[in-house]
Amino acid sequence: MKQLTDLSREEMIKLIDVYAKNWLAHDGCWFLAAEEKLGMAAAMELDAKSWERFALAEARRIMREFEIPPAGGLKALEQALQFRLYAAINRQEIEWVDEKTMIFKMLDCRVQQTRHQKNLPDFPCKPVGLVEFSQFASAVDSRIKTTCIACPPDPVSDFCCVWEFTIDS
């Protein structure tokens, strides 16, 4: 039996992909179970509470493991976003407006892709996304403000969601 330390670089990359997909599948299964038992409104409320906690933990762990300094501003956020589980399975990009404004675009989202394959409408993730991205950004640097530019149920076109991060100083 192979151990993690025996895996090649390619196998490690494949494993990260598997882990990220499994994590997202678990999140989806959990949400569907909550929706079936409690209804959509309660499931969304619980999902937001879960993401509030997870985004904070994820940001702190990424910062610690990759030695991203606290209060490092938007540059630290840019770096931390690259190490999220989402980054392993969703195509994303970052654009800089100026030194105080950064735009994050999720170009492909496995959640929305799966729903489209099943001929389902976009998952209305904006309320949860507001909590998730705000918590993640503020864990990196409490001065960062998060604004949703577009996220389902908003109309989207060549992207899945777009977030603006700003910092005053």
C-alpha cells in the first residue's frame, strides 16, 4: 500500500483534486439532507452559519501553513484565495483595479456546472457567498471590505460569481 509520502507530484495533484471534489460533494450532500428535512430557507440559514465558521477556519489555516502575514492587505488575500479548496476544482481569476481594489471572478463553478448538467436552475448562493467571502477576507485582514458584484440568483454570463475586495489603508 502506498503512503502519502510515496506519491509522485502528479499523484499528489490528483489526490488534491479528489480531496477537493469529495469535500464539495460532502457539502452538497449535507445541504440536500438539510433541505429535505427542514426546507430551503432553513437549509440556507444553516449553510450560511456553516460557511461563516468554515471560511474563518480555512483562512486561518491557509495563512498559518503558507506563512501569510496577518493584516497583509489585499496581496495577502490574493495569495490566500489561491490556496482555498475551491481553487483546486474551480477556474478563477483575480484582476486588480488599483492598489486598494481587487476583483475576484469565479469563472467555472462545479456546483453550478452540476446543476446545469441536471437541467436545474443556478443555485442561489449569493446569501451564503456574502457570508463566506466576507468571513474569509476579514480573517486575512479585518480592514478588507467585501462586495458582491454578481452571484446567483443575480444574472451571470461568462462567470459564475464576481466579488470586489477593497481596503482603505
